[in-house]
Amino acid sequence: MNINSTTIRTLSMLGQRGAFGTALTELAAKNEKIVALSADLCNTAGLDRFQKAYPDRLINVGIAEQNMIGVAAGIADSGYVAFAATFANFAALRACEQVRHFLGYMQCNVKLIGFGAGYAMEFFGNTHYGIEDIAALRAIDNLIILSPSDGLSVVKCVEAAAQINAPIYIRLTGGMNTPIIYKEDFDFSIGKAVELKSGKEVAIFASGRVVSNAVEAAKILEKESISAAVFDLHTIKPLDTQTIVNISTEKKLIVSVEEHSVFGGVGSAIAETLSSHSNTPPLLRLGIDRYRKAGDYEYMIERAGLKSEQIANAIKQKLKEKR
């Protein structure tokens, strides 16, 4: 894909789902082995352009997510690159056994796309919120887990996924008009976090749509003479443990920010890493801790304490306690 300022703005307006569909359609023009699958959610998954361009390479299995994984595995074992898309909670929970069997155990070359993760489904409520998907899938062996932060990083994840022969879960968060994190092309490598901002006292590791909130929180802290680094943890598995450990020796506080349950997600993965090392700083885990009544996206983010001002205040309070 030709990356320029216009492309980046367009991807932002389309949101992560639209960016996924755009990237896959362009890749399919170059690779005739790419096949897309949908669980009766073609337009919702951003695959409408793909369907029009390659109607013979899009398979709609209907509302049958478990079957979709099996079909995708069979297609992958026939030499194709299968991208299977559905809501994140259905991909991770309803089809968990099939993901474990075909992607984890058999290591079929399936790229599972979980869209609408976190609170993106707004008033659809807890039945459609994808807030446990990382926890469920992180325990499955051989499965790579990616969580892009904006439209351009979605493109990078999809391009990387298409190039390697490995099962991958790509978690898409947020709606349309997502904030731009990367204003120009950047080097993307699976398993390597990207430092978005340097800082001396605090290190914030964030993933998904709320990376933007973490960046804004760091700016708020900067105004109050608290220096915070921000890392885009686009790869949740394999985790960039080297960066986390190296950074932990330099900071007073490590912070995880995720639009996911605080149990079993990014914060838990970081905690597991730090627990194997001595003299590490405290870890503040910010995320979702309970089921709440449904609301629009910004309302739900606020209820979870994930707005930029709330993140900054939580960090200030933790530093105050530490002193």
C-alpha cells in the first residue's frame, strides 16, 4: 500500500474495520491465494469492497463462527491464506475450542480477525463487548496476538500476517474516525513494541484504540512535570519482554492501559514478565474490571477509567502512594 498523508487520513476515517478491509483487498490483488471468510458479517467486517472485487474468494458461512474456523482451517491446509472475520467475543469465546484445535494445536495458517473488540459495539451491550478475548486466546499455544492502535497499524498487522505461515489473531478496536497515532510510515515488527514518546519516570504500555488516550495522558503528566514514556504494545503475544524488563530498571512505575479486562490481558502479561525479575517497580493495571450497563463508546471508556485525564490521575495517585 502506498502510504502518504492522504492514505493515513483515509484509514483514520474508515476506522480499524475499514482499514482491515482496504488492506486485505489490496493484498488480494497481489496474492491470489488470499481468501476471506465471514460469519454473516461481510459489510460489518469491512469486507464489502473485497466481496465486490473478489466474489469467488469470499465465503460467508452464516452465523456459524465455530464452523467458520473449521472451514478456514481446511482452506488454509489447501495452500491458501485464510482471513476469517467476526466479532471479537464470538471469535474468542464461542469458537474458542475450534481456535485451540485448528490454530493452536494444528497450527493452520488462519488469520482470525476479531473486530468490535472492547466497547466498540456500544449499545449492543455485554453480549457483544469483546473484553475477555485476549485472556481466552493468550493461553493457546502457537497463536500470535496483534492489537493495532490506528488505521495504519492495522495495515501493518494485516500485511505482516499475510506474509508469514502462522496462526494469528488480530484484535480490532474502536469505531470510525479513529485518532491517528502514526502520521507517517513506520517500521513494524511482530513482537517489538514501538516507543511513541520518551520519558524518565513512568513507562506506559498500551494496546489498541486506547493507545491514543495513553499518549494524551502522558502529555497531561508532562505539564505537571511528570515524565512518562509511552509504548504501543501492538503485539501481545509474543510479548516484547526484553523492552519491558529493560525499561523496568529505569522507571519508578510501569503502567498498562487496555480496553480489555484487567484479568488475563496486557497487564497480566506484563505482570507475569516482571514477576520473574527482582527489583522491578510497581505495576499499575488500567482496564475493565466489571460488566456495566451499555452506553456509547466514550461513556463506556469513561466508566472504565480509560479517558486520558483519568489515566493521568491514576498515575499521579500511584506515584503519590509510592512516595
